[in-house]
Amino acid sequence: MIDIWQYIVNIFTYNESRPIIFTEASFWIFFTILLFGYSIVYKKHLLRTLYLLLFSYFFYYKSSGLFFVLLIFATICDFTTGILIPISSKKWVRRLLVGVSVSINLGVLSYFKYSYFYIDTINHIFGTNLEVVNYISLWTNQIFSSHFDTSTIILPVGISFYTFQTISYTVDIYREKLKPLRNILDFGFYVSFFPQLVAGPIVRAAEFIPQIYKKFSLSRQEFNYAYFLILNGLIKKMIISNFISINFVDRVFDNPLSYSGFENLMATYGYAIQIYCDFSGYTDIAIGVALLLGFRLPINFNSPYKAINITDFWRRWHISLSSWLRDYLYIPLGGNKKGKVRTYINLMITMFLGGLWHGANIRFVIWGGIHGVSLAIHKLWVSIFPEPKIKSVTWKRFLSGLITFQIVCLAWIFFRSADIDNAAKMLHQIFNRFGFSSILSNLTSQLNIYGLILIGFAIHWIPVSFKETYRGAFIKSPLVLKIIATLIIAFIIIQIKTSDIQPFIYFRF
């Protein structure tokens, strides 16, 4: 009896070492239970919203512990601001309200994400010995006599994503592109909807909120498409991304001098496909799970490594973030409407801040800087030499795409490396100790790793028409074939799965 009670307690208690994520059986048990109750309430708007809201809060609690309080705080703050903005008759009051909302959101985000950076900078400049204090833990200890660590600040899972969502909500109301919600349950549901809560896509209120009031609809074709997306996402994450990461990429990036330049280059390419499969795999699962509940989330990736220039890359990679940065940062800065020099400056500012969004570290700034400079150079090039019809010239398209891919991979070195020193070591190995004589033996000894990297890129680069063919074949296939495919995929995942949880890369952002 005690064991059963302890098991029940564990289900409803946050465990930092066992978060509830898409790649764990606990999530699919959670989702199965959710679907069972959802089949009862899905026809009634208020019950459906409340039901999914509660499950979303539980999901976030199991993913991030007591940090779900921050989610509630952001919800109350921006819901209230959204109500007040349109009823204010004076423009300066509306500006003040949206400014307060943005400041609070960015303030909370900055506290958790950049406190160490701020304190280290102040100590370095002024010679002080300030220390970071986790005030959330401190206040919790004072109120509940608990014993949480007050000297360490842990980044709440998904805070960057839902913060950007709530900011876009208040800004769009200020711009009169959106009417405020009058029911805080609906707004809370929009902010906390669990499939995309912790790693995106960043969903605009105008895209999601109208769906809350629509009747549930899910055709058989959509159900099968959602099924396909979930399986596709699991394959990307658990078969390709995790295997490449554990068995090759992590080892090389952790100690680049122990490997030849060729291996360092292959690890760079490996990370390129690893992070794509990891992040787009999460997005595929999120879109599939949301679709099964009757909600349509926007596409977040569109074969980014097929890009023929760096601008094209950002139209394909993390689309919800790049479009957010464009609409709420680049355009308000002036975009390309204030001359060429100002355009290049705006691009650099946007990409630098896009880098800092990932973390307060110089390597992210360099990553953003590489993309910012590349975007500026591309705009300058196009202004001097009007863009040719590159799509009709195969060799030009190939060459342009190859150059773009190398630039993106160069940036990935800084993005992935533990620090600038390790990034410099990788570049040194690639350019000075390539190890041409050992390439063949290395290929032979690492055939399974390189083969999987090649398969990952091959799937990524195959024509869209072919992808639509096999996706359509899966959707139209009999249920028994889908079950067989699922069992085969599950068997492969079990065979290669490690005992340790491999969280999605973008959970840390």
C-alpha cells in the first residue's frame, strides 16, 4: 500500500532528473490519459479550454517544477495589460502600458538568463565581488521553510519562447492588429498550450486564438498526417540526432585536439544535421500532437540546408523566431526604409540580439555576428548585382547553396563549442591538421556514424515531390501497415536508446 501511494506521489511530483518530454514513455502515458478525458469534453468550448489549460500547467510543472508560477505571472501581467491598452484614450498611456509589459517580460527573462553575465561584467569592470542570488528560492525558503539553493539560478524551460509570445500579444494590441481577450482562461490556454510551450514554435496570438473558438475538427487525413509527423519527429530526434550526438559530435567538440581536422569538419557537419533533426523533430511532434487535439501550429522549418543564400536560410530555419525578430525588432528599428547603411546596422543589431537570445555568451554573439555580416553582404551583393534567375541554373544554385551551407556550419562551430577556445581549436585542426592521409581509415572505422550523417542529409536534400510521395503513401496506407511501421521504429529506438535522458537542444534556450 505504501509503495502504491509513493508511486502516485511520484506521478504528481516534479523530478528534475525525470522531466516529462516527448521522447520519454511518461509523456505518451500523459498524452493517452489526456486524450481519454478530451474525448468527453472536446465539444464544449469552456470545458475544453479549462481541461487543456490544467493539463498544460501540469505538463509545465513536470518539466520545470515551481517555475510554472512564472508562467502564471506572465499570463496575468499581459492579460491585464492587453485589457488596459485599448481603453486608454491617450497614446502616451498606451505606449507606457506596452512599455511596462515588455519591460516586465524582458526583465524576468533577463534575470534568469543573463544574471551571471551582468554580475560578472560588473565585477570585472568595478573590481567588486557581487554574487548571484536566486530570489525565487530565497523567498520560497522564507515562506515555506524549505531549503532550496539560493546561490544558483536555473533557467526555466521554455521561458524564452512564451515570453516572446506574450510580448507579441501586447504589441499587436497596441498596433491595433489584435483585439484583447476578455477571458483569462482563454489567454492562459494560448500562453501555456503544452505541445509548443517549451521549445516552440513561437505562435502568434492572431494565429492561435481564433482556433480556440472554433469547433473541434480533425479529418482522417489530418489524423494520419499527425501520426506521420509524430513518427517522423521521433526518428529525427531519437535515431539520428541522439546517435550522432552521443557517439561522435559531443566527443569531438569536447576535445577537438584529440581528433584530426577531417574529424572536426565531419563533427561540424554532424552537428548541423544533429541540431536540425533535434529541433525540427521536436517541432514535428509538437505540430502532430497539437493537430490531434484540433489545433494547427505554424511550420517552423522548411529544409533550411537547401537554402541558396543566407537570406533564404533564415526564411527556412526557425521560421517563427526569424519572423518574430523581423516584425518586432528589425522593422521597428527601421528595417530597410532608412537607407543602405542603416539597413546593414539594423541587420547586425537584429542578429546580435538573436544570438544573445540563445544565451549571454560571446560565442552566441559571434554566431549572430556571422549571420548578420552574411545577411548584410548578401543585401549589398544583390543591390550591386541584381539577383539572377538562379533557380534555372543548376550549377549556380549548387555553388550558391554550397557556400551558404559552409557559412552556416562555420557559425555552428561557435554556437556548439563550450567556449571560444574550443572553437579556435576546432578551426585550427580543420585548417592546419586536416589529416588527409588518415581519411580513408577514419571513414572505415566510423562508417556507421558517417553513414547516418549522410542518410540524414540525403533525406533532408531529397526533392519535395519525393517527400510528398512517401508521406502521402504513409497517410493512405492501411492501419496495419502503420502499426507495423510504428513497431519497427520503436524497436530501433529501444535498441539505440541510452539510459540517460537526452533533452532537446532548444530546451536550454
